[in-house]
Amino acid sequence: MDLPTLIKVIALALLQGITELFPISSLGHTVIIPGLLGWGNLIKSPTFLPLVVALHLGTAAALLTFFWRDWTVLIRAFFRTFKAGSLDADPKGHTVWLVIIGTLPAGLIGMFFEAPIKDLFFSAAVPVIPAAFLAVNGLVLLVGEWLRRRGEPAALDRVKQEHSFRTLDDLSFREAFLVGIAQAAALIPGISRSGITMVAGMGARLSHEESARFSFLLATPLIAGAGLLEIPRLFSDPHMLLYALIGAVIAGLAAYLSVKFLMRYFQVGRLTPFAYYCLGAGTLAFVLLQFRLVP
């Protein structure tokens, strides 16, 4: 086992486990950081993208573990409503189909645009492109929060302000589909899946916490599915497969701690700090990479 490669994989696993759930783009960071550190050989390796996607399996496992009660209820609701042909067959019948409808757009778009996205990853300008979109991601988060503040009852404290907005069960199928379309934008490296879906959820007048919950529920099947599809490509390199397994465990632990923190944070917290981070980090990385100020 090559120690330098293992250290890089561990670093990427920690990075992915945190940034996948924080609204700061895991795909962007897992391309930008190696680019800034001069890990060009790792990025250009044919197993790099499968490795990155395999790390997502750890994140998916963490989400399933944290939301296991939600998924148990939703899976039961799916089979009951499907068998009965009626949403009223289960109290969560409406909710489970919101998740299904919200998942479809990103899944279908990902299937059709998989090849162009891979070309984007491995083009010579790869680190520059995600850096630019990371800054764009910050702008999206800022606009989302600005619009939310305009709709908040000014006379209430933060807890009551959040409780004045809708819950996931109040969402319509059309709104869930639109949130799912927004999630598809995260196929672009630098655009955060959790960030863009939270902004879309807030646009549908969900609270921050409910927007985060819906975002994580929508992300789970997509992250798991993408990881499973890429795993076979790692079997061509047994060493990289071992690295991926180690990385997935580390990414999963980091992701679990991240989602635990974020679900508490978004009870009253805002996207603003993450927006400023993305704006600053994206702009700085773009300048460094564009003008070749790094190795």
C-alpha cells in the first residue's frame, strides 16, 4: 500500500464526508483541493472519479443511519400506497411520493449527462471551472437567504420565525419536482447539492430545518446509486479498491457527524456563513488556479 496515496485518499474522504452535506459542494472541493495541492496525477487517474463517487457510499450509509426512522416509515408507506393504489393508505403516503418525485429529475438528468460531466472533470481546466461555480454557489445561497428574510415575520424571534413556515408534508408534488430539478444543478462541480435544494425548498416556503431534511432524503438514493454504479470500475485496480473501502468508512463517519450538527444548526441557523465561505474560497481558488500561482 502506497502511504502517500493513502494519505491523499484519507484527506479526500474527510473532505467529501464533510462537504457533501455542508452546502459548500463536495465535488467542487474534491477537485479544487487536489488541484491547489498539485495532486495532478491523482485527478487524471482513470480511477479518480470512481474513487470519489465510491466515497459517497460512506456518506449514503451515514444518511441512512441518521435518518433510519424516516426511511423505515417511508419504505413502509411506499409499499402500502403502491399496493392500495392510494396515498391515503398510509399517513406518510404523500411524503414518500414527494421524495420519489423529487429524486427523479436529478437521476434522469445524471443518466443522460454522465459523459459530458466526466469530460468536465478530466479536462485541463477542471480545477478552474469548479472554483468559479463554487463562487456562484455562494451567490445562490446569499440570494436564497435574502429572499427568505423578506418573507419572515419581523416581530417574531428566530424559533417562531422558523415555525411560521411550512413542513415537508405541506409540499405539493409540483413543488417537490421543482426542488428535484434544482438538485440536478449539483451535477456541476462547485454547486452544492444540499445548498441548491435547500434554497429551492426555502423558495417553496419550507423552514430551514425541513429544507435540510428534504435535501438529505433526496440525496440519499442518488448518492448510493451513483456509488454502486462506479464500484465495478475500481475492481480493475485492487489497490484503489482497498483505498476506496478505507475512504468510504472515513467519509461515512465524517458525514454522520456533519448531518448531526447541521440538523441542529438549521433549527435556527442560516445559509449565510456558508455563502460567504463559498464566495471567498471560490474566488481565491479561481485566481490561484487561473493565474497558475500554485504548483
